[in-house]
Amino acid sequence: SSLIHFVNMSRSYKEEYEARTGRTCKPPPQATRRKNFEFEPLSTTALILEDRPSNLPAKSIEEALRHRQEYDEMVAEAKKREIKEAHKRKRIMKERFKQEENIASAMVIWINEILPNWEGMRTTRRVRELWWQGLPPSVRGKVWSLAIGNELNITHELYEIFLSRAKERWKSFSETNSENDVEDAGVSVADREASLELIKLDISRTFPSFYIFQKGGPYHDLLHSVLGAYTCYRPDVGYVQGMSFIAAVLILNLEEADAFIAFANLLNKPCQLAFFRVDHSMMLKYFAAFEVFFEENLPKLFLHFKSYSLTPDIYLIDWIFTLYSKSLPLDLACRVWDVFCRDGEEFLFRTGLGILRLYEDILLQMDFIHIAQFLTKLPEDITSEKLFSCIAAIQMQNSNKKWAQVS
């Protein structure tokens, strides 16, 4: 009777399979087997239900039932995965929608309330909290400009003067190498030529995945102009690798002349000036201050780095030179810039400690070479939520001394 039961079960499974797939389980004549199939199996999963080729022994009832059960389990698992994926997609869409709503409402507040009353509101707790959440892209450039300021009193007209001077330089360099024609402010022709040549070379390496900055792209000449004008404005600094990333981020958020004004003023801040002029004593001061807070916040990792004699300059120079725009995804780098404009240089070093905190567990397992490689090329899947929660956990206070007192 158990055999009859198996046969009946097998028959009902067979009927269900036929109804679901529209194919018959009745074996065709041996000679034409598999030749007249006008369809493919529904999926690779369904292959388990197929009969064996005629030259092999047929499946036993028990094996057919077991395959049926395995097939059902695979289908159930696939459905489960599909439902899970659908939920994930729904959650991502919901989060994105919420994010867009938040940006839209924040934009209204920035445009209608904060920007018209900038000086009175910029330091209030409410504005600082809103600022921490990231600036809406539509007001980002304006807020950056106001926060960076214009201590150098550069006007649009002044930018045009230095730009035309840069264009003359480019023209004269291509026409002649006569020293008398292009000597300026005690900077040799060779130095200036090298500086302007470096700009040309560096622009193509700036955000290489963005066509807009590549030759023929809409922002290529714009970036060239801002950097060229700066080398004429500050011949004592000239062009230094890394500047192109800072200028590019500003160009993406501001009009050309305003981007130049923000760029020149930003590079005139003590920290940027120290790095771009390669003022070793000042740079060492910054590294020493960074290590004070590194030890305070991440003692285990600090000792691990110390054991390998891994000093901050190995990873910090690249981060500070480009204000993280080369090291982090662009949208995340812009969020770092938002709070950097709010808090000043301290936030650059706090961000560095936030990155180290985020990857502390991984870094503790690594040796010198792997740590250096990892920090030089950070993972691309780094998210603003994770990084900013790590930054928020970093305390920039040591034995009741704040960053400004230590640095």
C-alpha cells in the first residue's frame, strides 16, 4: 500500500508540474527525445525535474520525489530572496525620498531664513545643527563663500586681471623662452614654466572619471583658468599638486570668479598655507597636535601605528592637500567641506580621526605596508552616515585643552 501511496503522490506531483509548466512528463518516442523541444526550462532550477537522457537509467520514484522536494525548496528560497530584495529596494527608495524631502525643507530654511540674516544666525545652535546634516546642493556654494570669507578683498575685476596675465604667460611660453619676457616677482622662468606645465598635466588627473574636467570637457578650460590665475596672483606659492582638486570642487559649486575668490582665500588660511608652501616646522606642529588627539581617542590604534613607526604624514598629507576630495567619494567630500567651512581646520583633523575610527578593527589587523596602502586608497563604499557618526564620536579636547590650544 505504501508503494501505491508513492505512485499516487508521484502522479499528483507530475500533474501539478504539468499544469504549472505547460509541459508533459510523458516520455516521447526514444528516437525523437529532446529533438522537438520548442521551449527551454523555466530556469536552471527547473532542470532538476527533467527526466534523464534515454541512454541512462530512469529515475526511481523516490529519487523523483526527492528532486521534487529539492526543487520546491529552491523555488521557496528564490522567492524569499526576491521578497528580501524587494523590501531592500523599497527601504532604499523610502530613505532616498526622505532624504530629498529633508533637503527640500532645509533649502527653504537656508534661503528664506538663514542666508538673509547670515551674520546673526550663522553661530546659533539651530543653524549649526542644520549645517552638520549637510548643506542642500543649491545653497552649498553660497554658504561656502560666506563661511570662507574674502579677507583678501579680491574682486571679480582683479580675477580678470590675473587671468589675462596668465593667458599672456601661456602665450609667451609657447612663443619664446626668453627670460626677460617672463621674469616676475623673483620667480625663475624654469619654476614658472614647471608650475604651468604641472597645471596642464594635473587637470587631466583631476577626477579622472568625470569627463567635464578632461580635455574637451566643459570645465577643463575653467579649471585651467582658475589655477593659472592663482599662480600669477601668488607666485610665491605657485601651483602645487592637489590644488586642482580643491579648485574643481569649488568650480562645481560656484561661478568662475567666485570660485577663484573662495580658492585664494581658502589657500590663505594658516593650515592650507603651511601645507601648500611646504612649511615643515608648521606641518610638524599640525602632525604633533593630531597625534595628541589620536592617542586620546584611539589609544589601541595609536599604539599599533607607533609599533610600526607609522607617522601621520604618510596618510594625512594627501587628505589635507585635497581637503579629502581625492580620498572620499565626491558627495561625501562635499559634506566634509560643509562642516570644515563651519568649524575650520580642526574639522579636517577630526575627519581624519573619524576615518581611522571607522576602520580601526581592520587597521589593527594590518602591518605597515597594508595600512599605508589602505589609507592611501580608502574603500569606495564609505557612507556619510557611518563616517559622520564616527566623526561625531571623536572628542577634540585633551586634558581640558582644545585643538586651537594644542595646535
